[in-house]
Amino acid sequence: MILYHGANMDFETIELVKCQPTKDFGKGFYVTPIQRQAYLRAVDKCEKEGNGIPTVIFYEFNEEKLNELFD
């Protein structure tokens, strides 16, 4: 499964310490399976922060690996 993250810049490493604690579901790194939703989030972030370039980063998520955590 491909998941997308919308940001105002590209990055290689996810740094959870930079995540805001006041998001909809609390502090965390948010992704979506909907590319357009990630893009709109990136545009919104650029507008709110007044800087950056709308950037969509994609991640390949292995659902089988997730299931192994619960075995």
C-alpha cells in the first residue's frame, strides 16, 4: 500500500519530536492513502506557515509487517 504525507518541504527522516501535539488525533506523523488529500494538506501548511513548497512524500507500507506485530 502506498501512503502519502503532505509537507512544505522534502525530508528523508521522520522526526517525531517535530510533530505538533494539537493535531486531530494527537501528536504523530499523519499519512493518507489519498494523494490529493496529502497535496491539499501540503498547500495548507505552506499557506499557514508562509513558506516552503507544497511537497507530497510517499511511503510504501507493508501491511504484512504490521500484522506481524500483533502475532
